[in-house]
Amino acid sequence: MPPKRGRAPAEDETSQELRRTKSAVNEAMNEFLCPITFSLPVDPVTAEDGNVYERSAIEEWLEQQRKSPVTNLAMGSRLQPALRVKNMIRAMVSSGTLTGDKVDAWKLKLEEEEEVAEMLREAEAGHGDAMCVLGIWYESGTKGLAKDEAKAFEWYEKSHEAGHASGTCSLGWCYLEGNGVPKCPMRASTLMSQAAERGRKAACCTLGLAYAKGDWGFPKDENMARRYYSMVASASIDDCSDDAKEEAATWLREHPAA
């Protein structure tokens, strides 16, 4: 049967219309991109130069220089929430109009910000475990947070004060390494000992290693090393690596009690 006449031109018109639509959508998405990060903003703001930016990006920029990233002209630091842009991006992503890698990155960032906000609510409600998690995120610079050892220390300290053993252990590590606070082996020892007594394997391993090798300003003390390494097996909270646990077991085999 011969092909129906007129079908190919109709298909061509449809293809052309789809291409035009896709091109228009891409142009629209490019208008939404932050000129600093070149990504879709999760918290868009309008700066004094009339352009829309990701809030954190333009705030950091303006701390360094009071010039527009787009025009390079002098610019003040006043920012206004770009609610229409924010709502439009959400609507276009939700409807499937906007797709691609930049949209996937926007979704991930939004999820991370919501996760951080939820963890912050729990921390402010007094949950020590949430405080410790925020400390971990700040220390590692994950979940969209900038790496900040000082803030990590603050959250670990709050977690410790709330009675959370992981916060106590992490706070001890801060004093041990000088992360966000000056090094203090004595304070580190006190905190790590408290965490070890409360069942943190990581604290037991750390103290065992410190006394076994005389690291971090600790005196080399075989008896103290044996004490803490012996606590690893019975500690109830398994929060250290298999390598660390094996190192503890190996040291005990090689250094039996007299």
C-alpha cells in the first residue's frame, strides 16, 4: 500500500514545533541560572544589579567585593527574595518542563537543604544525636554545607552537653586534632575517656592508640593502652572501622599482660 500523502510534512511540522519548544525552554532555564554558580538557584535572590543569584553564592561574592558579577560595576549588598523565580522553577520542574543534569542537581540540593533544615529543627528541640550529625556535616562539608570546623566544634559541644556519647567522642577528637579549637590533649583525654566508658568503640581505639604509640601528646603507657584496647571488644556502640578493631586485637596479642 503506498504511503499516505501529506504525512511526512505533518511530521516535519511537529518535529519543528518540538524543537522550537525545547529551544524556548532551554532559553528560559538559562535565564534562571545563577551567574556565579551557573546552576538553578534553590534560594534565589535579586541583587541591586537586577540579576537573580543563589543567595549563598552572591553573599559570599559580596563579602569579597562590592561589584556586580555580571556588569563589574559597583553594587550594594541589599538582596531581595526572588519568590516569583523560585515558584516558577519549582512549577516547571514539578511539571517536567525542565529536565536534565542542572535540574537533577537542583533537586539534590533542595533535598539536602530540606534535610539540613529538618536536622536543625531536631537539634534546636534538644536532640543530641541531631547536634552531632550537624557537626559531622560541617566538619566534612557535606549536605551542601561549607566546611567549617568552628561550627562543627560548636555542634559537637552542644551534643556533648546534651549527654550524647557520639558528641562527646567527636568533641574529644576536636581537642585531639585541633579542629575548630586549640589542641588540648588533657581535655581530649577526659572527653574520650567519658565516651569510652559509655561504650564508644572509636573512643576506646583512639585512646588505645594514643597510649600505645605516645601520639597526640599522650605519654607512651602500655598499661593504659592495654586498658582501652581491651575495652574495644565489649564496647556496645560499634562506630569504628574494622581496621581499627583489628589493630587493637593485634596489639593485645603482641602485648599480653604480665
